[in-house]
Amino acid sequence: MKPLLRNTFLAAATSAILFACSGEPETVIPPKEQVFKGFHYSLDSILQKKEGIVHGVELSDPLNDVKSKEKKKPDELDVDYCLYNYKVDSLTSYSVAYTFVNDSLDEMEVQINSTSQDEGATILANIKKYYTEKYTAPLMDKGIYVFNCFDSKKKNFKISLTDNSTTETGVINMLVYREK
């Protein structure tokens, strides 16, 4: 009788294990499709959308429009200024600062920081490539890449990209503005 009891127990245990393993399939979330195909993955976080200049925002946008296009509440907020801090991954973070005049976006400043100089150089090269394809090739002015651009309203603006990296870290500054 003991072998029958043991075999019954083993059969029940095996059935329980098989049932547990063959239950509902795990929900697998497919990877998010890259917005900026052919570019470094960080552009999906830093630029976010092909519309607008950064995060879908254009110069002259009102403060409330800018806040609605951001994915979170500002880290700093004033009547004519707001700042957002983001993390791309374990190596790279960035901030986006918006300055307003009479509730109209006047200037955007983006600072990208990477703990790897190589990663920073790759991101800079990809941002230059993207804006060159979207607008035009930049001019070099005292080590600063300057793009002369037109927005969706056909108004002229400039993007300047500066590489302030050290031998160990990557630091990229981007300024978006209209000449006055």
C-alpha cells in the first residue's frame, strides 16, 4: 500500500506543478518603438517628439501649453521660468529650462550630463545629425555649433550646441532662441 500512496502523491505533486507552470501566460509588454529611428536611444528622452524643437515645444508657446507638453510637474516654477530635470539612464541625465516673456516662450536651455565622456560625444553627434537633417547644417562659431532654423510658423530661430565635456564626463549645452 505504501508504494501506491507514494505514487499517488507523486502524481498529484507533478500535476500541481504542471498546472502551475501552464497557467495564464505572463503579460509581456513589447518594447516601446523608438521615435528617432537610426539615432541614439537617448534622443527619445531628450527631444521626445519630432514636432517642435524639444519635447514638442516651440518658441512663443504660452506657459500652460509648455506645462501640458511635459510629462511631469516642473521641479522649479516661477511666473517667467520653469525647469524640468530628467534621467535618461544610469549614465545620462538632463534638464530643460524654459524662460518666458509676457507668457510667451522666449528661450529654451537644455543641459545634458553624462558620467561617460564617450556617451556624451555620441549624444552630441546624434543631436547634431538630427537637427542637420531637420533644419540645415550648422555653422561653427568659436567652437559652438549654430543652426539657423524656421519653426512651424515660419519664424526664424537659432539652436546653439556647445560641448563642455571634460576628459571624464560629457556635458552638452543647447540653447534655443530668437535673435533680437
